[in-house]
Amino acid sequence: MSGPYLVQMLLPKETGHGEKVSKAWFDHLLKDLTDKFGGATSFLRAPGEGLWDSGGGTERDAVAVVEVMTDQLLPDYWRALRKRLEAELVQDEIVIRAQEIIQL
């Protein structure tokens, strides 16, 4: 892969303790990403819904999507950010995924 890339973060709208994640928290994350990559986009108002089988039934989460376009993938940065977000949001796993962008 040679870039540019679209990096997407699927973030819960509530922590693992059931507390709502504040708009200020998302704003701070967007500012950090903008400072590092020159921009970021969030989809907070119309969150997606994540469903998964937890073994004891179906779990569901309201999920916000945050996207960054970048020319360099920087896997170490994204892995470190994922670990930080998992700790801050009290999550077993945060999904951060990247796709190569093909301009049409």
C-alpha cells in the first residue's frame, strides 16, 4: 500500500462503565488528530449501532465514527492511540482500521 489512507476509529458513545462520553472528550480527540494530521472528521450526531454476540446474549453499543485522511499510515502511532482509548473508555477493544484511498 502506498497511500493516501483513510483511518477510521469506531468509538463507543458510552464508556464500559455506562457513562456517556462527552462532546468535550470527542472535541479534544479531534483537536489532537487535527494537530497531527491536518484534519479529522467525526460522525457523532447520527451514531451507528454495533451489535455482537457476547456468549450470553446480544450486546449493543451506540458507535461514533472518527476519520482521518493521511499520506503516511504510522501503525505504531495508531496502535498506541488504540491502547490509550481502550483504557480511557474502559473497552476491551477499540477498532481502528485503515483503507487505501483510490481517487475517482
